[in-house]
Amino acid sequence: MARHQNIRNLDYEAELEEYGAFSDEEEEELSPEDQVRMREGTAQVLEALGVEAHKVPKAQIEESLWHYYWDVDKTITYLISKYIDPPKKPAKTAPPKTAPKQDAANASASRQSFAYLFRDLPWGNIPPERQAVLIPPPQLPGGLLGGSGAAPKMSKLQQLAAARKKKAEEKSASEEVEQTQVRMTELTVNDNQVSKENRPLAGLFGKRVKISETTAQGRIPLTMAEPTRPEIPQAQAPEVTPSPHQEEDPIDPELTVAPPKAQPSAFASTLFGPSSDSPKRRPREVFSLPYMAISSYSPDAFGKPSPDDVVLAAQAKAGKKSANVHNKKGSSSADGVTNQVGQLKIDDTPLPKSRNLDVLSEFEKQKGKKTASFVVVGHVDVGKSTMMGRLLLDLNVVNQRTVDKLRKEAEKIGKTSFALAWVLDQRHEERSRGVTIDIATNRFETETTSFTILDAPGHRDFIPNMIAGASQADFAILVIDASIGAFESGLKGQTREHSLLIRSMGVSRIIVAVNKLDTVNWSQERFDEITHQVSGFLTATGFQPKNIAFVPVSGLHGDNLVRKSTDPAASWYTGKTLVEELEASEPSARALAKPLRMTISEVMRTPQSSISITGRIDAGSLQMGDALLVQPSGEKAYIKSLQVDDGEPADWAVAGQNVVLHLSNIDAIHVRVGDIVCDPAKPIQCVDTFTLKALAFDILMPMQVDVHRGRLHAAGKIEAIDAILDKVTGKVTKKKPMIVKPGTVSRVRVTLHSKVPLEAGQRVVLRSGGQTVAAGLLE
């Protein structure tokens, strides 16, 4: 907001038009000096060229002079080489004649040699005088110790050990293959030998259709014929000649190593059965399915009640007295589950039923005090919380003993003057920092009206909380510090922004409390100066003069809050006190006949319910037992009980009242601060794109913004600016502008990153970079 005044008053349209009219294609004009030099240089060039000057255009001479920075010699050289005596192009040489076919064949053959392939490698072109000759070392005859080098002779004991070792390895390999075949056979869906008719299975699969051994047309048989293996004739068997050692020392035939023979794989054995050499196994009577091989499988598992049947039976017995059931030893697990489920307590509490009251007629019959809410706004450290604390003390809402206790606590941390402010600022962080962070609420009553105080924070970092408070108020109190220098700094700070925000949120009545006037000795001139300046910008903001009131007060001493000031220096003021101005203010009209709309301000857990919400009813009415719809979650809830303004239980509530609703039949994850509670029959729609008729507080253009509506906060982006509108008539004055100046009304389209509950007629605020840039009404 605080930008340079010249930038804010800059005519952006004129600047943009001037920027758009600029073109890089326009030729740069010569200065008078350059024009003189151009004429002199052209004359010199023409004189130097002489009779050949007609071959060069004058424009080319000027361009060459400009290119060579008025250098006549370089220009003449360039023009002669370019136009008068250009260099001749070299004549094209005739292509060489093609060699005969025989030479081409010889060339292709040479290119196919290995030497041609490696012609470009450095190690392939080494001259002979530089090539090294590697001579292998001489090899000594015989073995290591002078023997022949053949394998050493094995003794009988070594041969016997080698034979046993080889036999053991073959035996272990055959056992491993055998185990694999057994496991794969258990997983197969076929038997080794298939009978003409399959035998039925036991249990649930007992009713199985019999299948003929012959294969039907188009179907694949369950088993395949065992492949035949060709026999090797005896004549072709190789003869083994024993070695001399074996003739002299024969070995036991059992220990003789058999020639290696490839064993069939487990997969082949599964598909085609075992080989002819392997022992035959007795065929299985039934198919072996994977889950039937488990030891815990029982074919009668479905003969007992399922867990769902057990739960349904327990629900049917809910509400009846059940005798103690003692589990007997050896009882099945299903009986134990039945007994445990039967002891469970099922919450069958019926949903609350609506009383079907005519809330509007009940509200008209009720004769009580009118209700109103007001928000207290202003710059930081102007004394808002202290003034409201003093107001509650003078109205006996807070007793003196409580204030004295707060003053002692404030003295411990060196903030004695904050004792009255602590009546509303009850959070530890607010008291330690000395600033209001969130909306502080309290209530008081006069003879005619029941008021709800909404003390808003004044620091710029907590503007979203101030917007949430302003959205619940009927009118506002703007607090201004009358101290020397404080008013001027506040007017440049949050005083102006708060005034714009409360007007944009629909507040039309404002009371200006000129606080701390006792510090300037109740100067009437100071009061008139502040009144004159503040009235000017409030009227420009949109407040009507009849809805603006000024009251000089002292929030610390209580002057002109509830009672008139007794200070002789303040005798010049004869107007109303602050409370009298509040009583003279009329609350805004209530939308009683519209569908229910309520913004959730706080979610909490209470003894009455696990989910309780607070907020102000924006439109419509509700009563105990009604069904509610929470948007954007879309979950339905029911009202168990409710409390109105003063915390007293009530059967119904209408628009304009602050209520506490105790809900049932909904989970806490579906309820958040900023959500909308509405009528399930007429719900509010969730959208991610909307059109806004906005008043610009700062420069607007397509950019990233934050959308605020009450407690709702969503990230979005201004996609386009459709038009600029007239403030009075609302007619379109310009379509699709590039930017919008401050103080201009425009129609913009905003896109959100997620869907939020919004509808036409609601007021939203757009902020960007920690500053309020626009506010307006949804179309």
C-alpha cells in the first residue's frame, strides 16, 4: 500500500500505448553533423571513382560510409571490389575420367583387405626398422623334477577314494532331483496315469463333472503321452579297454564309476512323467490342488457360521440381557469368536429427531432484547483492547477483583498498563508479546441491546484474522490514537486499510473513537483536526456521513465510555458516550427466509459432544435435531444440542446469532475452520472459478492472490480482467484492460487451486504479498 505517490498517479495506459507505438524497424535519423559528413564523404567517393561512379548506387555509397564510420579509403576499396572490379570466380575443373572396370575391381579388392581396414590406425603403419621381434623363452624338457610331464600314477587307495567320492556326488545329485520331482508332482494338476473317468473330490468339490479320457474336439487333454526314448543297439555300444593297472588290480564293480547320464529336469518330469529308468510311483486318487496340500485345510470350513453371520446374530441380540457364557475346553475357535462378539456393546443410540418447530414464528413471538455484534479495529497499539476492558469493567461485566489480579500478573513481566487489555487477550502468546493475535470475543448487555464484542488484531501480520472478525459484525468501532505523531503514522498504516476492509465486508455504520485525547489535555483543536481528516477518507471509502460518528474517549480512565468525562478540559464535548452511540446503531437486516448458511469459526471438543462448532449464522435458521451438511467435505451431521449468544441452551437459532452447535454422526476430520454449514436440501456449491466485481486498492493484473472469505483462506490466481466498470452505474467503460488502477471497479475472473464453498452475493477479499489488493462481491 505504501508506494511512491508518483508511481500510483502514473498514467499506465498512456505509457503502454507509447510503448506499443515504438518499433525497432524505424530508421534512425542522422544528426546535422552526420548529414554534413555524409555529403562530403559522398562527394569524395564519387570523385575518386571517376567515370566508374555510375556503376555504384548512391544509396550504397551512403550505407558504406555509415558502416565504415566515414572512412573514405575503406569505402572506395569495398565499392571497387564489390561493384566495379569484382574478383573472377575460378573455372570449374573437369571431373577425372573413370578407370576401367578392371582397375575398379582391383581397387575394391584392395579396399576389402585387413590392411585397408586398419590403414588409419597409428600402430598399423610402423616402419620395419622400428618393429620389435619377440623371442619365446626356451622350454626345458621334462616335468618339474625332470619327469615326462604326464599325470602322476594313481595308487589303488587313491583310485578307491576317487570312485567313492564320485559315487557320493552322483547319489546326492540324484536325491536332489528326486526331491524336486516329488515337490513338483504335488503341485501338478495331472496324475501320471489318468483313468477313464476322473474320481470325484471330497468336501466342497465333490460335485465335479466327469471327463472322458478321450479328448473332445477343440479341447486339450489333461495329460500327455510319455515320449518314447530310442534304444541304442548293442553293436553301437562303445567298447572300453581297461588300462594295464586295472587288469592287474581289478576294482569292485559296485565302486566302478558309471558314465554320466543327463537326468530329466523337474519341469519335464512334471509335464511328461518320470523317465523309464526312474521307479514308478503309485498314482494319486485325486487331483492335488495347491491349497489342499496345506495341513490346515479343512473341506468342512464352510459348514459353520461365517464371521458376518456371527456379527449379525450379535446385533440381533443387542439390547437383551445375555447370560454369562463359559467357554469349555476343547471348543472350536469359531465358538470362541461367537462368544467374544456377543459380549461387544454396539452403539445403537438413535439419531436426534427434529422437533419440526416453526422457527420464524417462534422468533416473532419472542419479545427480548435485540442482538448486535461490532468489531473493534484500528492501528496497532492504539488501545483497542484496553478500551474494551475498561468498558467491561464500567459495565460490571468484569469485577474489580479480576482486574487487580490481572494487574499483579502484568507487574511481574513489567507490563502494568496491559492489565485491562488482558481481560480480552487471554492467550499466553498475546500477553507475552503485548499484541492481539486472534479475534477476542466477549458480551455485555444494555437496557435495550445485547452486544457481542469482536476485538480484532491491529498488526498487519494478522489481517486475515481481522477479516474474519469484520465478516461477523453489524457495525464497527474505529479507534484512533490522538497522540502527537501517532495519528499521522496510523493514518498511513492500518487505519486506512482497516477502513477499506470493513466497508468492503458490508459494514455501513462506523463509530470513530478518538482515544488517548487526555494526553493532549483534551484539545478540541486536535479533535477537530482528526475529525476533518478521517471524515474525508471515510466518505471517499464509501461510508455515508450520517453513518459516521466521532466520540472523544480515554480508554485507560474510562472517560466518555459509559459515563461523561468529569475533566473540566473535556467540558466542550456535549455529545453521546460510546455506549449511547452503540445503542443508537441499528443492526443489519437478517436474512431469515433464505437457506441456512453458517461459517465455522472454531472447532472444539466439549463434554456435550466430541465435535462442537461455533460461528455466526449468516442466513436462515436451525433447530435441535436438524440435519446439516458440511461443505466442502460433503458430510452430513445432526444437531444434538445448541447454545445461543449467552451460552444458555436453546431449541432454535436464527440468522445474526452466534451459536455453539454440538454435532453427532460425523468425524472430526471432515470439519475444519472456514467450512460452511448449510441445509442438505439447498446446499451451497463448491467452485474453483468465479467472477468478482472488485474494487482495486492497488494495481491489479493477472497474478497470484489469496482469497479470503471470513475464516476461509484459499490460494488462487487472477486469470483475466474482463472489463472496467463505472462506479455509479456499473456499465462497462473498457473491455479487457491490461491492468487496473487503484480505486477502479473492475470485473475479474479468479481461479482457485481447490474447490471451496462460494456462491453469488458473498463478499471476498483478495490479498497478495501481504497487502490487500482488492475486495468485492461475487457475481
